[in-house]
Amino acid sequence: MDSNLKDLLRFVEGYLGEDGVKVFRALLDSDKELSYNDIIAKTDLDEQTVRRVLYELNDLGMVIYKRVQSPEDGRFIYYWLVNSYGINQALLNRKRITLERLKARLSHEMEAVFFLCLNDGIRLSFDEALELDFRCPKCSSLLVQEDRNPYIEPLRRLVEKLSKEVEDERRSLSD
């Protein structure tokens, strides 16, 4: 299994758990569109679980469906398939959200002052430390101001790397 597929399945598992992976994998491995009944047969999951997973995958833009009216009874049958464009878009959106959170964290780390308890490893903001008279809430030892550099540089590098990835993927999707 190539690493892109592993990453994709890990992404699905993070959102929808093992059931999500089973349903998505059934759609990926199929050479045609699948109905609910087809997916239930391939995954051994109950109908409610399959429907929930499909709707959530659809909300993420990773699968699409077409609705066909049955000639026998007039009921609608839904046929599902993987939306390859939507997968790329969903992953890009997730990276954007992560990037924004990392940028906010970096900004917070650069602006805030933190204090540590050398005994317990507790990390407190300046305001929290001030409320506690710069004493550890666990052991009452004196808190010391933290050196922020160990956190800032790795965060900055990660933000730069992810920014480049997001920009490169955005460009490739718009081409």
C-alpha cells in the first residue's frame, strides 16, 4: 500500500473510526458505484452505520452519490463512489485548519510569558503564576520563568513547512 493511501485511510480513521475505513475502502476497491446494500455486504456493517459514515464522508466531500429511481417500486436508490477531487480538497482544508491553529499557537508562544515548576513540570501563564504568587499549585516551590526558544523554533519551522505544502497543493488543485 503506498504512503498516500495509508495517509488517506489514516485521515478517514481519524474522523470516522474503523467503520469509516471499512466503508471508504469498499468504495475505493470497487470498480463501480455501490448501493447501500452493496456496501453492507462488503463491510458486514449495519445499515445505520453505513448510512452515517456515507453521509459524513459526503459532508467531507470525499464521496458523492447519484440517485436513481427504481422502475419496480419507484423508490430511490443511492449509488455511491469516491470523489477524487473532493478528497484532495478535504485534505487541503484540513491542512489549512491545522496551519491556522499552529500559527495561533506560535503567536501565543511568542507573546506570552510562562513559568515552570522544576519539580512537577507544571507550566503556567504569567497571569496564572501571578494568582499563585509564583508558587507551584502542587508542591509550593518557587516557579521560574521559562525559556521559550525550545518551543518557538520548531513551531516556526512547522508553520513554514505546512504553509509551503498548503500553497503547493492549492496551486496543483487550481491547475
